[in-house]
Amino acid sequence: MLATGCQVSYPEVIHLEGGKLHIQGIALDKKDKCLYSSFTSSFFKSDLEGNLIGSVTGINGHLGAMTYDEKEKKVYASLEIKDDEIGNVIADALGAVRHEKEASRFYVAEIDVRKIDRLDVPFEEAITLHAIDEVAKDYLDTVEVNGARLEHKYGCSGMDGVAIAPGFGSDSKEKYLYVAYGIYGDTTRIDNDYNILLCFVMEDLKKPIHKYFVKTGNTRYGVQNMTYDAHSENLYLAVYKGNKSQYPNYSLFTLDINQKPFIGKLEGVPYEENEVEQVAVTEASHFPWGSTGLYSFGDGRWYVSKKGKKDGIEFSDVTLFNSLEE
């Protein structure tokens, strides 16, 4: 956002404090001058000095990455309720009952920020859940690879990254909601080297209109944060880098939103016989931050989360960057 020919000034660092569980995502509300954040089991609204002014707490699940729709004044965030190690850690930290595998579910949480006007707003008062059945199906599915029966199709660990962006290769000004799979970082598998993006029409989050595969090489838990940058017209994917020795194991991938998707066979995925929709990585780097929060101003600047822990309390220093260069 520009004012009288100059960039509007924002704090160099905004210090946010959570609890036992670390920060997962951030979104800036430029009009109301506040910052939204998820600390895994809590949704926080803070002013630009880092003071907590609203919250939704008691979320027995993994509230992850987020994106903000300025027009509708809604945050869209991923929410996982599942039975794996991550789900168990969250349940234990909250003193809650662990989830059973067949009860694992994955949602887009639509959060009406106009209702976050105080601390401890009840979940049902501010949040509407949209079940993402495509993710649940792949998470619960089993597949056969080289004679071995494996859980979790494509290595799907759930979902995390969320972004509002234009359609790939489209001249339309319409915006879509993109949801990124989580992918387990199992180095013994050969079918988990793609990240997967579901694309939804904003008015209908029931069924994706596209399912894009992105050959990134393996990553640990897939896309942690995802954001569209109008300045470069790129979609950015921040990940926990993988550990397979045959890959460079980058931590940040860039996808040109103007590229035309292509149809092709997946490499190393023997059970996927059909050709599928794919988009290509434009650039990749070892940029060390962004996996716990990434926000584009759309004018070349970024807010990037730098997480830390002190005296048992998780925190994030949300830091202003002029670029995402290493």
C-alpha cells in the first residue's frame, strides 16, 4: 500500500508471545492496523506493538498457516485434527483426549475477525469450518509401492499452507483459495517428493476445482506457509527442508502464477496411473525464515516470522524484510 508516493511505515519488528506451542502463521490487517497469528491451538489478534487485543483459544487441533481477505474481513486458516505425532503433542499439551485415526479431519477455518473484539471469544462464535474431504481421503488411504503397503497416499500428512491468489495462467482477476498438503518427510519412500496444492473457488470450499502437483523434492510436513506476492506475481511456498540426499533440500520455492499448468505423469508414484495437473517451480532458495509465518505487503516488502522460546514461552519476532533473498 502506498501513500503520497511513499511506502506506508510499519514497525521493523513486532514481538508476539504465545504459550507452550509455537507460532504457525501470520496475516496483517492494514486497514485496522492489527496482526493476526496462530500459535497452534490459539488464534490471536494483536496491535502493531504486539499487545494482545483479541483471541480464540481452546482449539484442540493444529491451527496452521493463514491468509486474510481484506474485502470480506475474514482470515482463512488450516485446521488439522488428527492422530499422528503432531496431533498427539497438541492434545497432550492441552490436556485433551488424543484423536483416533479414523476421526482425523481437515478443515479450512473461516474466521470472522469482526467478532474477535475481546479475549477468549468462543470458537463457535467466530469460526466456521469447511471440511476438506480430499485431504482426509488421501491421509487415510493406503497405497502399494514396490510391494510394500504404505499409509497416507502421496505421503499426505494433512494440510497447512493457505493463500488467496489468482488462477495459474489465467487473465481473469478472480481470486481463488489455495490449500497446500502436508507431506511426511519419510526418506525411505519414493512417492512423497511432490507438494500438492488444492485450488478452490472462494464461494465454494467443498470441492477443489484443481489439484496441482509440484515437484519440489521431499520436504518435512510439506508447505508450512504459502502467500501470493502481487509485486512479483509469484506464489511463495515456505517449507521445512527435506533430508533426501539426492535433492538440494531448499526451504523456499517460488511459483510463477502466470505459468500455464501442464498435464503429465508423476515420477516415483507407481499407483498413480493417470496423468495429473502440475505446475513447475520457478526458483528455489535456502532462505532460512518463513516456515512459521510469511506475509507479503504487495509492494516488495514482507513480514516474516522468526520464532523462538524463552522461559518455556514460545514467541515470534515478526520482522520487516525488503526481499526474501538468502
